[in-house]
Amino acid sequence: MTLIVHNAVLLPVAGEEPWLYGWFTVGDGGRITALGAGEPPAQPGERLDAEGAFVAPGFVSAHSHIFTAGMRGVAPNDTLYPWVTRNTEMLLAAGAEDLYWLTLAGALDFLGAGVTSAYNFTQSRVLAKFDYATSSLKAAAVRPVEFLTRQIDAAADAGLRCVNAVRLDDEQLPESEALQAFGFAMEHVAAAVPPELNLGGSVFGSVQWSTAPVTAERERAMMRDHRVTNQAHFVETAEQIDIQRAKFDWYDKAGALGPDFAFGHFVHPTDHMIDRAAETGCAMVWQPMSNGRLGSGIADVPRFLGAGMRVGIGLDDQSCTDVADPFENMRTGLYLQRAKHSDATILTPADMLRLHTLGGAAAIGVADRVGSLEVGKYADFVIVDPRSPDLGPIWDPVATYVLACSLRNLRGVYVGGRRVWGDGASTHPLAPEAFRQLHDRMVRVAGENGIHCAIPRSAA
């Protein structure tokens, strides 16, 4: 049956108009079939009256680690590498089913914040700690491949559209085992994730933590053999920056750079790195709140945009962004850039909305399906009511949406035209159980490694 969304202030993030009072229809396949201004033409179908609220595309988190939903507030005063090690220590006793429930809760948390699509870095089956002496990851524990596949299952079971990324761990495992596990995970994505939720597979780029160029060559081979993309964490922190920068050419010489490659963070690149990334068609994904929380720095996003790079925004970890709030993420990014450049025109509210929706989709190669309200794309959208609580007169709808709206104004979240969150709660039948399991399992596995919860759920 056709769904008719009407009486809406549409923020399509596509086309010539930044906003319009109008409507759109959703067909049986969960895609937008028509869109227009004014009142919809008479037609049969179920009607969804937005009652004059904003209707905008669901947010895209182009860089996410969804399994971290149970680790908010962890290592609150640490920079990247000590924080990474603390996260690993908390998960050393975790098994595949633990990661399933952690990921399910994290994915439902994303949906409840209006994030309908995500690039998800799965927690590697090699639990590793950062070693300062070698500037690399050292294995602390190794889990079976189900550790990966159950995370993939969980995101799909939540109903979140995902690109699923997997790390090779070729320095921590025998090469044949690492490549075989990666292939198995990509096959699982294709076979187990419903097609409408499957935004593809990807390499979790890890050359920044490798000791030899061969890792870049292996990642490039996986991109080619499995026809997947690659997003690499790169020059995120100023720590050991010369070592990090020296590894950029490893990717270049391996032939990995190109339209299917994105740099996550890219906070401290050299001029050469920016020029070469732009020249080869690479994308960049920006995490404003995470970079601030970890003291990583402020990426020069206007420069990347000016160089012609595709740029998207991600929410990163729930353990370093702490609250999966795309509104706060947009504002943090906007204000940091304006302060950095002493220029209030350097980025606009419309720029920020695009970066966290269509820009994010473009950066991870899925803009043909999500990221904007357009005919033919999935009907993933949020209803945001600026009158509840009342924000006053609306002089500029896009500016009000980005600068003044927040999760308290979020009235509903829809994936493929189906409501997944509304009235302050998830519609998913497993939501209460998912969050109970999140508390119980996270507290248990961290406790087994001597990390104890200050206020467990039973006492809260």
C-alpha cells in the first residue's frame, strides 16, 4: 500500500530548493515514488500527516563503531591510543553473542537518534592494544570468525542500513587465515543481510597501525577481489604524527587510493596528502565530537571541500562521542570550523545538513540509495517538530533545523517508510531485551578483566 506523507516542511537536501511545503509518496519497495510542493494529488493509500513539522532525510553516520554502546564515559581524559587500549581491555572476555547484543543495542540507539544508515567498523576478532614502541597493534586475544558475523547479524536485525567493514589483522594472524576470514565475512554480508539493508562490505583500513607496506597491498587485493570499498583511520591524532604520515605513500604505491577509498578523520595530513587524496578521488569522513572529546584536533574540512574531495560526517564510537546525537555533531562541527577560521561564513547550516546526510552517503559510496529525499531513493526520514518544545518563529527552516533543533524535537524515525522509533521509544520488539542484555553483558565482560561498573543497572 502507498504511504502518503503530507503537510510537511520538507528539507530534501537535493534539488534546487533548500526547503518546500509539500508531500511525497512511498511505494511497496520502501522507496520514494513521487514528491512535490503543496498538497498531494488525490490517490488511495495510508496518509501520514506531518502536521507542519520538518521532514528531512535520515542521518547517515559515515564512520561508526556501533558495538561500543555500553562504554560511554570510558577513559574520559585520555587521548586516542590509551582510550583504544581501555576499550580493548573492557572486551577481552567478550564472546560472539556478547558482541551481538552490544551491536543490536548500539544500532537501535542510532535509529532512535534519527540515524538510518551507517558505515560500521565491526570490532575485530583480534582484540588488540596499541604498542607505542612499534606504533602498531598487538594482539591481546583472538576470537573465531563468528565474532564478526554476529555483529553483522545484529545491525541487520535492528533494521539499520549498513556498510559492514572488517579489519584484515594480517600482522596479528597468519596471512592465509586473515584473508580467509575477511572473505568469509564478506560472503556473510551478501548472504545474511537483507538486500534492502545491505549497503555493501568494506575494508576496515589499518595501515596506520601496521609496520610494513604489505598490509596496504593486501587491503588493495581485498578491495579488488571482493569489489568492496576501504575506509582507513588515518592521521587522527597528533601522537607519533611523523610515523603516521610516512605510511600514506604505502596506500598510494599499492594503488589503493581512488573513488572507493575514504580517509576517516584525516585531522593532520600534509599538503601532499591532501593534494594526492583529492587528485585520486578519495573521500574524507569527519567526526567533530569524537575529535574534540579525544583531543585529536580540528580537521580543516573547508580545505578538503575546496580541493574537491567528497566529505561526510560520522558519529564514531558511542564510547568517544558518548551520545549518538547528529544535531549536536553538526553544531559542534560548524562552530569549531567557524572558530578555527574566525569566519562565520566558512560553513553554513545547509552545508552541515548535507555533510551528515547526502555528503556522508556520497563519501561511502551509497548516495544512489540514501541521504536525500528524492524519487527512487529509500524513504528513510525523520519528523522533527520545532513546536515541541516550541522554538519560536521560523525565519529560515534549514537554519532552525541545524542550529536549534535537537533530539528533544524528534517525533518519529522511518526506514523505508516504516516507523522504527516514535513516541519516545523504539518500535523494535527486542528493544527492551537488547538494552537489558547490553547492561548485563557489558558489566560482566568488563568485570572479568577487573573493570567494574560504578552504578550497574540493578542499582541505578
